[in-house]
Amino acid sequence: MQKALEVKNLHKNYGNIQAVESVSFDINENEIFALVGPNGAGKSTILKIVATILSPTSGEVFINGEDIHRNADHIRRMISYLPEEAGAYKNLTGLGYLRFMADIYADNASQKKEYLEFAEEISDLKSRLKSKIATYSKGMTRKLLLARTVMSRPKLAILDEPTSGLDVMNAYEIRTVIKKLAKAGMAVLLSSHNMLEVEFLSDRLALINKGVIKASGTAKELKMQNQAENLEEVFMKIAL
């Protein structure tokens, strides 16, 4: 089976600072893979490299078997990236924003219609799509941004802290959508420092600290291996 993502021996240096060191992992189709760790662990740097925003110092990244360095333009049509601090144009309505983004992503009118209908469904904002984004809560804005991210049904969705700062209800709704997307065939790479969220969402995960993966596997495997009741205990035992 073709891997949705393969990361091999990835390094990233910022001058004398080593942000990512010898990181390797892969993601299957239909799989949610999480990078878990504290702020500054290197999670966002890895996501930006996979999203072709940053170049690695060394190492290889393949999406659907294609090298992102050699085929960056083509790769960008197979992936989509949602940064933690993403924003939307507040003077547009939600629907106007989705139409604007569909114009950018789609190759023709039929595809634009398909993307827009899917985004409306994913956002689940219904009549509020006619309201300006300036009137949206943080949770509503995040739902809109997630819908924008996945409207083209990318092979790989890259989500940086997808529920950061949201209340319990909005966070749960977004997690449920992410699981639904994965079941429908989308591979998902996400970062989080929320261990409960990761345990709910991920099929597999990697615990990362100071740019190094300390352990990886399913949440169940990691808890059993470390005789821990939850992932927080696992992290405290092996990742610090």
C-alpha cells in the first residue's frame, strides 16, 4: 500500500540551533498521525517542512511516493495546511470566504461547485455562513478554516493545533469532523500538546521533545510499554 507520507531522517537547523533531529515516521492512507509535545518541541517546524513552506537542512519527505523537493508544485495540489494562528478575511461573509478560496483551488466551475458544497457541509455553519466573519466566535472561525483546508479533499491534511483555545463543545465537534474525514480516505498529520485530544483522535502518534522523537506507536501500545494510565504519564517518563 502506498504511504500517504514518508519522512526520513529529517533535520532542520536555524543557525546553531537544531530544531529537528533525525526525525522519521510515516502515515498510511485513512490514518490520523499526531506529533505530541510541548511548545518549542519542533512539531510546527516538521509540519511546515511537510507543507513545503520550510526547506529541511537534510532528510527526505515523500507524499504519495513523490519527493516534495523535486515536485513541490504538484505536491501542493495534494496537500492542505492549517496553521495554528490562521485567520480569515473578517469583512467577508463565511460563504464569501469559501467562494474566494474555491476560486483559488478549483480548475473549473464544476470543481468550484463541488469544493464549495463540501466546505459548506464540513463547516456546519448553516445560515451563519451568510454572516460576516467578524461576528464569528473563535470556534466558528476555526470550523470555517478547517472547511477551507479540506474543501479540495487533499490526500494529506496538515493541521497544527486544530482545536487550540477552543471550548469543549467546539473542540469536540472539530475532532469529530477530523475523524470522519480520515474514515472517508484522507490522511491527517496533526500536532498537539493536548494528550487527551491525541488519544481520542490519533491512530498512531510520536512523542517529540527538543526536536527528537522519543517514542512512537499507538496510544495503547505506549501506555502498556510504560505501565502508564495515560499519555501524560508516558511523556513524563520517557520524553523529558
